[in-house]
Amino acid sequence: MKLLISPKSVEEAQECVKGQAEIIDVKNPVEGSLGANFPWIIRDIRKIVPTSIPISATLGDVNFKPGSVALAALGAAHAGASFVKVGLFDFKNKQQAIEVMRAVKQTMLEYELNVQVVAAGYAEGEEIGSLNPLSIPEIGKTAKCDLVMIDTYNKTSGKTIFDYLSISSLKNFISDARKNSMKVALGGSIKISHLTVLKELQPDIIGIRGAVCEFGDRIDGAIKAELIQNFIKEMGK
């Protein structure tokens, strides 16, 4: 399992490097669970992060606007992202989500960019008027995505991915993705206490922010290297 940390600034990205994060995922938590940051922030973070550490960029909690999302993906890629992550939030059906993800994937191919495309769903699913998260592997397969992810939309409820989805459901999600040659990332208010079950599930990537922020506060708390190092130690790395 690789550890992905989500900084919102150059200063936090420097802490991620010190803490030995394996993937640095640039986001803006003020704009939502998968809130998009500014292109110049992605660019500046890419400049200070060693080339051995890949940069991911979130594109926001998107809706059915394939052109807009594809253009955002192109911007993130040119700013330095090696992964572009699409939060599939406001969709009436799977077909709409497939069209958006296809547009993003085609953009990477058309521009000959070595950028991995991530389709991300929300654990709350229909509760927030979104897609069933267990449908994301099918969407990813059809759109030829590289990775699929589940995160939580509401970060203030105190609930985590494991409050919404059973272990058996998550195992099926992971199995469905891997059968179709996609890697899996799991996020959603993950804490050190969840590592036992995560070691059982063995996703390819664990995504965190709040767990390595001061006071566990993903909005007002800053990421600290020592908290990352403690998390990695508990992972057994």
C-alpha cells in the first residue's frame, strides 16, 4: 500500500516530502472533499517536490460537463500532475459519468500525456444524490481509467468510509477493479485506527489528510512531517 497525502500549499507539500509521503495529492479542502486547487499551486508544488514522488491533482466535485472536466484535467496535467482525480458527484446515471471519464482519458491520449486517470466516487452514494460507489469500477472499466477510488463527501459528520460501506463491499470493489486491470485507492477520513482493516483489504493506495494535520483538522490544521512519519511507522513500512 502506498501512502498518498493531500497538501493544499507549498509549505504543506514540503512537510509531505520531509515525512516521506509516497504520492502528493494537491487539493483545496475549502472547495470540498476533492476540491480543486489553483494551477499555479500545482506547478509550484511540482517544482519543489523531488521527481521521484508523483504529483496527483484533484479536479473537484464535478457534474455532467465533459468538456469542462476534460479541460480542467488538461490544465492539471500541464501544471505537473501525474494523476488527475475526478470526483463524480452530481450525475443522474452511470452513463453520464462514463462520458465524463472518457473525455478525460481521451484528453490524455490526444495530448500524449503520461497521466493516470482516476475515477472517484463517494461512500455516501445515493444519500447525497450521487452514484452508488460500488458502480465506480464499471464506470472506470468502460471509460478505460487507470485507477478507481472511494472517498467520503462529508468530512464534518464524523463518519468514515467504514461507516458507509461494509468490508465485504469494499473487497468486492477492489476485486472488480483489479479484474479489469485498474488500481484502487481508498480515502474517507481514514485514521491510524483503520490500518488493521486496511492491511486486510490491501488497496494500492491509502489517501489521507486530516490524520496528519494538527489537531486532526483538515481545514485549519496544517500537515506535519512527524505525523506522516508516525502514520507510516504504524503501516509497518
